[in-house]
Amino acid sequence: MQPCFSTQRSLLSTSVQHIHYIMASKRFFRSIPYKGYSLYWILLAYLVAGYFWPVVGFLAFICMVAPVAFAVKRGRWWCGNACPRGNLYDRFLARFSPHRPIPQFVHRREFRIFMVLFIFTMFGVQMYRAWGDWDAMGRVFWTIILITTVVGVILSFVYAPRTWCSFCPMGTLSSWVSPRSGRLPVNYRRIVVEERCTTKCKLCSAVCPMQLKPYESRCEEEGYLHPDCIKCGRCTKGCPLKVPEMRPVAASRSSISSI
């Protein structure tokens, strides 16, 4: 029995080393199938209906306000759980995307500020021209959703599914108002990585749609508080040891943080 046990142990060691080698050579490499409803049909229905009835375009106002409103207490939860376009990226385009690393420059504050100003300037100019005509104003909303969706789809095939989400203007605004360290609201859900994480496999990062690194918060009491975390929980499912956990902030912890 001893030789057999030694052989199994050797094979296990080799497998672990192989996994570590793969993780070291590929920063992002796979996605996990999503459960639940396919919300991207809402986006497709909106684009079709808005083409024939422009006034339908005003519904886009919901997806412009809701992400920021939710972010005040829940971070970018809307982006990872309720956004129809984000759902399209995760459920459909993830099957065909090459999942390449998202360019670092799109994460830079300067670029994201530029995108916020550019999109809202274009939106404001077009809305000013269409003001007073309900169909024309609805068409402005519809057009901006159509164009940004096309850009997002193209980036999904060039880089990764959530590339657009890394600098989406509404996502950027949401990240700016998300709770920060030391003032987390009660029941705010964040990823907590315990000490038993070895940080060697980095599988939590490999399955993150935003290509973030939850393992960097290992042993931190407040958890992973990156403002672009979309609260999808993929990292909790991607870790074979189930080390990362999505936990709500307890009332006692929140009161201590606010002191």
C-alpha cells in the first residue's frame, strides 16, 4: 500500500505544479456557466422595439440611474446582477470571447473621466437638439444604447466579455459612489478571503469577469473592497477550496467602522 500511496502523492504534487504553471502563464482564462434568468433578452427586445417606436428609448433612463442608485449601499451590484447588457456579456458572449487581458489603460482614472465627459457631452448635445420632440428624444436614448452595445460586443471578441464594463460611464459613476473602507453600510456584501488562501493558483482572479484580484485581500478583515467588484460571486465558485466567501457586513462591524 505504501508504494501506491507514494505514487498517488507524486501524481497529486505534479498536478498541483502543473496548475500553478498554467496560472503563472495565463492571467485570465475561463468563465463559469451562469445560473438564473437570461436578462439579455430585455436588451434585445428594447433595441427592436425602440427601432419601431422611438419613445421606448426612454426606458434606458432606468439603466442609467439604477446602477448609481444601487451603488450607494451595494456597490456595483447592479452591473453584475441586474444589467441586461452585462448579462449578455456573461451568458452569451463569454462562450465566444478569447478572454484576453483587458488593456490596463482603460482602468486609468484619466481615461474613465474622459469617457464619462465624452458620452454625457454627446448625449447632452443630441438631447438639446431633440428637445420638445418625444420621439426624437427617445431616439437619442435608444441610439446611445445601441452604439455602446455594439462597441461592447466588439471589445468582447477582441479582449474579454466585460471590457466595456471596465470603463462604462455609468459603471464608473457607480464605482465613485460605492462604499469605501471604514464606512461600510450594514449588510453590504463583499468578498472575504481567509488566511488559508495560498494565493498560488489565483483561480478567483481567473474567473472574475472584471479580471480583478480578490486574493490580494487575503486576511483583510473588511474584505475585498475594489470599487469595480460587481458582486457576481464568480470567485466564490471558481475556487476549488471555496476560500473566498460573499459576506454581508454585520451591524456591529459597521458601527465599529464608522467610529
